[in-house]
Amino acid sequence: MATRSPVQAVVLAHGVNGLGAIRSLGEAGIPHAVVCAGTGNPARFSRYPSRTLRVGIGATDRELLETLSTVARQNVALLGTSDAHIDFLSRQREALVAAGFAVVCPPRDLSAKLNDKATELALVRKVAIDIPKSLTALMPAAGAVIARLGLPIIIKPRSYRSASLIASPNVIVRDRATLEAFLARHADHLDAFVAQELIDGDDKVSWVCNCLFGEGGALLQAFSFQRWHTSPPHFGGTSFAVGRENPVIKQLCATVGHALGYTGPAMIEFRFSATADRYYYIETNPRLGMCNIFDTRSGVNNVAMAVRMARGEPKPAAAVAQRDGVYYLNFLADLESRLSDGERLPAILWSYARMAGARHAWAFFSWRDPYPWVRVVISQVAYALRRIVYRALRARRRRGAAS
């Protein structure tokens, strides 16, 4: 049972991001508190936090500030693990700093720009790196979009606020008819989306670098990995990946951080085009990456270092080198995604078996912190059973209506 020692950090926890962050802090011996929204948040069940504070889903700024006031003390680092958290931290930075917190996020203007894909693209166009052809606002005519970007393209919500307008993180458009249907369906809010030329290829052309930047945008440490599978399939979040040193994308990240004057943790994504023989910048998330426990398992604890940096502790004399060959696996999400994509179960299980002897960073499972995984499995099994029952009842009703 964790003791109630004075906390050095507070984590606003969201999903697997938040769980990874508190495990990274716990393993580094940094006492911390966690703020969890809702009853099913996996961070709520972890043994690592000294204190666990609960808020409702969709808590207002006032509710969050009141909750944080119970753990406020001088020089406590405050981290967010979602886009909404970073939005809150940047809006309320003055009040949080006045309460004693060392807020871990980029300056307000930069956070807001990077949390909006349209302003992010406009900002990054000024940096000396390759980015795909892009539209910061969709045109109503399919022909005009195709003339600017060609096909295929990827359409994304501008921010987390407009993410609910579509059922998946993005929409892949490979033909004119699909584009026309999308534009017609969303005609009233086309400005809620951005579109880009699709850098095509399988999942393995996608690379991610979880970075930590210091003053002046200096890259302090970084961990790079290659995606193997995503959930949803192909253009979703990481579900299976391998850690690999990639000096090219780390240098690209250093260029981005210096040009933007970025401070704090960031997750920066690239895709490699075999045709052009170059990496294309895709996006920057101005927060801890979803797979931050992957960093830690590979020897680069970006979460702990972000806390120490925010608290003004001396940075290490030498850069931390990542350990290559560690695999990240969000087992249930990866299995469901690959099955839905048409992969056969024996082939999927064989791909897991071939990596069984390697070091793994599991999204939820941990021998030292097992209860969050147990709760996630129970939740997933219950959800699957509800879906099976729902489909069976719907099929029964259809048969009854037909007879």
C-alpha cells in the first residue's frame, strides 16, 4: 500500500497514457498523486499513486481547480495526458502556478496552436522539414480538393473538440465518390476538418518519437519506435510496435523543437515515403505520448525527467541512450483491430509467439501493478458479451419480422 508521502507530481490521467505515466513515476521512486475522471479509468486502480483523486467525466475547469487545490504545494509538477488536459493546463496556467504547481506543458499560445491541426500545419510549414500537401479547411467541391491534394487523402478532425463528428480518428479517401459523400455529409462543418495527401504504405512506414525538450527548444532526450499495427487498423493509435533508434527522425524532432521554441514532453509522428525516399512530418501532440511506458521500458523515462526538469532539478550530464528491440503491445486492442482487418487468428497468435522471448512494454499488464489490467480485462469481456447478446437479439428480431 502506497504511503501518503508529500507528492512531487500530479498526473491528470487519461486511459493508457495516464496509467503509463504513473507507472513510470512509481518505478522512478517519485511520489505522486493522480486525478482520474470516471469510474473505469485504469489509473484509478494502480498501486503507485500516493493519493488518488476522482472527478466526473467532462469536469469543468472550476471542478478540476478545486480538486487540484487539495494537493497543491510549492514546486509540484503537474502533467496532463490528453489533449483536453493540455488545453486546461494552458488556459489555467496562471492560477495553477499561483497555487504552487510547476506546469508541464508548452507556453499557452504554442499549446493552443499545436492542439488545432489547422494552426499546427500553418505553423510547421515555416519549419525546414517535409510535410504532406495539406488543406487547413476542406473545400465544398470534391474537384477542388483533388486538384490541391490529389488522391488518396486523409481527413482528420482539427482538434479533440471536433473528434466526435466522425466514428474513427480519421477518414481515408481513395476515390472521388467517397470524398463527395464525406463533403455532403459534413457540409455544415467542413471547417472542423483538415485534409492531407496520404503518405501511403503499410503500418511499418509510421515512426513516432517521444521527446522531451528543454529551454530554447533543445532536445534533451528522445525515444523512437516503429509502428507495426494500429487500432483502428492502419491509421489509428499504436497497438503493436518495436523500439528502434532512428537518428534521422530524432534530428527532425530537434529541428521542430528548436524552430518552435518548444518546452516539455511531446509526441511527434512521421511517415516514410519509399517513393520520395524521405520522412514526412505528420503531427505533434503537445503532451506525453500514449505509449510513454514504452519509453521507460526502453531505458528513457521521459515522464520522470519531465517532472525533474519542471521542479528545477539538474539534468543528467550525459544523454540517455534507448534500449532497442523492446516490443510494445496493447494486446486486446491489437487483437480486435487485426481480426476486424481480416487477419486470421492463427497468424496473429503466431506473430505474438515469435516475440515471446523479447522484452515487452505492455499497455495495461504489469506483474508489479496487476489490478488495472484485471479491471480492463473484466471491462472488455463484459463489453464483448453485451455486443454478442445485442447482435443475437437483433438477429432474432429480424427473423421474427421475416416469418
